[in-house]
Amino acid sequence: MFKFVTTMLAVVVLLGAGAASAAEPAQEPYVVLDKDLTRLRADFNANVGKVRLLYIVGPTCGICLRGMSDLQESLYSKTGNDPRLVTFVMHVPTLGAQEANVEPASHLIDNRFTTHYWEETGIVGKLMQQAIGADKYVWDFWTIYGPKAVWARNSRVPPAPDFWQHQLDGLPSDKRLDATVFAAKADDFLAKLPAKRAVVGGKRGPESVSE
């Protein structure tokens, strides 16, 4: 009996070690950026070939937080963790927001292919303003980029989005954020990509994707 118990304990320990080694490393809750947005630009270009969503939000802005919550319900809860869909959430220091406010806000989107960023000057809003030719600082802003979009390495200004919506006064009213419309547009972009692949019996096999 003692030998049996000892053997079982050894098996449990081995299984636990195997599970730990197979586990993915914990993802950092958010990334602190320099004013050149170096990491954001690198992450954006590293995901060429995928549908990329870039949001500019204030982590203490109730309307922005509601936008993230609505997109969690309309988009992420339905697409799941689709590796073809990558999201970058830029938190900016509007309404007195500070870095400490980013981590709590990041929980509103539950998706493993979403990365949150903080840059203390909020320069990304001015750069996006240039990208779309707006006459005011841009935030509470929600964009979709198709798989071919590339962020020029010698420029801080991001490429113009293929689709965008907002929750600001002074921008076109027909582009107000509608989470259902936004999610449908993201689905349209995904439908043009090859189906995602699933791991089947240790090998990657085809997995059907709703279109």
C-alpha cells in the first residue's frame, strides 16, 4: 500500500509539473510606452496579415468604459480568442487619468489577443488626429485595420484606419460608435481571411469559422 501511494504521489507531481510547463506565461496587464510609441508600432507590424483593432480610450471615462464593455458583449464574447483578430487598447491621460487607472479598466475586454498600453503624454491622440485629418484631439476612438495595413517605421503617425467610429462631439454623427455595427464590420474583415487553425491530435487542422 505504501509503495502504491508513493507511486501515485509521484505521478501527481509529474502531471502537475507537465501542466505548469505547458501553461502560457502570464500576460502583463498593460505595457508602458515611450512617446515614440515604439512597442505599439512594432506590435502592430508584427501582426500584418491579421485584422487589427486599435482603440484610444480614457481609463476614467465612463463613456469609453461603456464602449469597451459593449464591444466585449457584441464582439469578443462571440468571436472568442480568434488569433486572426488582434486588439491594441491605448489608454490616454484624459479627464485626469493616471497609470494606476489602466489595470482596472483592462478587465473590461476578456480576450487573450488584446494588449493594453499606457503612454503618459497621450500623444497617440494627436497622431491619430493627423492620420484621419481631424481638427480636434482624437480619443474615445475605435478603429479597424485590414491585414495589409503597415505602420511606417520612420513615422510616429499611424496609418489611416480602414474603418472607424467614435464617441466625440465634433466628428461625423454617422460614425458614432455602435458596438453591433462595429462587430459586424470586424466580422466582414475576418471573413476575408483564411479560416483559423485548431490543434487536433497534436497537429494543426482546419477549424470552421462562422461567416
